[in-house]
Amino acid sequence: MLILGIETSCDETGVALYDAAAGRLAAHAVHSQVAMHEAYGGVVPELASRDHIRRLIPLTRQVLRQAKRNIHDLSGVGYTAGPGLAGALLVGASFAHALGVALRIPALGIHHLEGHLLSPLLSERPPSFPFVALLVSGGHTQLMRVEGVGRYTLLGETQDDAAGEAFDKTAQLLGLGYPGGPALSRLADTGVPGRLTLPRPMLHSQDLEFSFSGLKTAVATAIKNEQPRPADLARAFVDAVVEVLVAKCLKALQSTGLKRLVVAGGVGANRQLRAALDAAASQRSFEVFYPEPELCTDNGAMIAFAAALRLPQEASGEARFTVKPRWDLEG
């Protein structure tokens, strides 16, 4: 069974082939729209949709060539149905269903966060169910209990800005451009630990909720009133975010009694976060799993893989053409 995966939820066009019979990723390619949106300081939905239209067919041809396969070898198509930008989602859904009708194969809508959540299963060291998952990306920060494919329980989530949003907004305050998360992390490496202290929102709350908008505001206040060295402020910001994320993960593991933690999403590639979680895992005797760095950002591989797991469970090949810009993962 050869599954084509299509990801067009925001500003990356991802296409991949997953060979379910061989249990491996056959090929994948991603086009990032960062350069196009950088001039606007953020994603412009209409431009994102138009660029997905331009990229999908060339990327599909590219992955088929890489895998040395023919389009008629496809057994099914998985596409991101939500959450995301409505217009961008419609591009991927339209393309997937057109292929499904033309090739007489099923086209299945996949939850974007489910793709991220299951992406560590593609790594050389995949986790076993059940586990706690930290989904930490540009638009989402959530803790989930995962019993199996499609069996997810929300443990806690951000009440305002996601961690990735806070990274990008703080980077803009420091003049690092868009998206600034990676640049902010690199700048933090040159800062002096402890020279500045920023708040740790909800660190000591008795729940598993997050809040990062106040941290961004604290950065803006420090820039205005103290004019600190940018590297020291970046270090203080990263240390604050990492401490909160690690503390909440430890609390989630303790409350569930589980010993496996999965970290997925774009911020999951952050070096400081991985180092802190690895150190905590060594001290607290739990396992932590990450997707490969190239699979942390939005990509078609995670969608193809999730579709390969879900297609055998589908009762029929009935087409259900829909997108869900807002979509609860538990549902």
C-alpha cells in the first residue's frame, strides 16, 4: 500500500510517499513560504493558498521520481483537513480528492496535530503506546494522553499564545525578523544565564494549562525600561519557556503514571528544550522521544503516515470532501 500525503495547512507545502507494506517513508519534499511572507511580518493567507496551488503538482512529481514509482501505484491519498487556514486547506483537499476520483482510490482527511503527534513513530527509535505527548508548534501548545491511534485525551493547553507564537513575537521585538524562533534560540546561546529574570507563567498552577502572552509582554517591558543586551534577554526568554514546558511535562507524567513522553511540533526541534527534557528524563527515569528534526516542521510525511494507519479502519471509500479550519483533536 503506497500512500501519498499532502500538507497545506499554513505556509509549508509538504508532499510525501509512505510505503505501508515496507513500513518506511519512500520519499518526501517540503517547500517553505518563509521568504515570501517575511516581507509582511507574518503569513498572508491568500498568498499562502496561491503558492500551494503552484507547488503541489511539481512536488508530487518530485516525490514520485525520488521513490521511482508511478502515480498509478498509489493506494490512497491523505491530506490535512484541519486545523489551519481555510483557503490553504481547500487547496490540498481539492487536489487530494481530484486524485482520488481520477485514480479510484480513497482520499482521507487527517488532523494536522494527529500528524505531528504520530510523527515520532517514523523515527529510528519509535515510542510504544501509551504515552504523554507535548504538541508544541507555532499555533498550538497542548499536552495529550495517547492510548493509540485515534485515542487521545487532552490534559492541558495554552490559554492564549502558543509557545511558538511567543518565540516569533519575541524575536520580532528583538528585531530578528520573521519567523524568528530559530534565530532567537541561536541568540540565546550567546546570552549569560541568570543575568535577567523573566516570569514563568502558570509554573506553579495545579493544572496542566499554559500561558505565554504575559511572557511576551514582559520582554517588551524589559526592552523599554531596561534596554538589556539582546542576547541576555533572549536567554532569559528561552530559559523561562523551557522551564515551564519541562515542569508541565513532568507533572503530566506524574499525574498519568506513564513513563514515555513524546515531543512533536516545530518547537520540538529547539535545542534548549531537548537538552532540558533529556536531562530530566535521565534524572526522573522516563523515556523521551522526538521526531527527526526535518519532520518537526509541517510536512507531508506525517500526513502520509497517519493516513496509512487510518485508511484500513475506514468502513468505505466514500468521499467526504471537507476541511475544518478549527478542529478539536479529541474529536
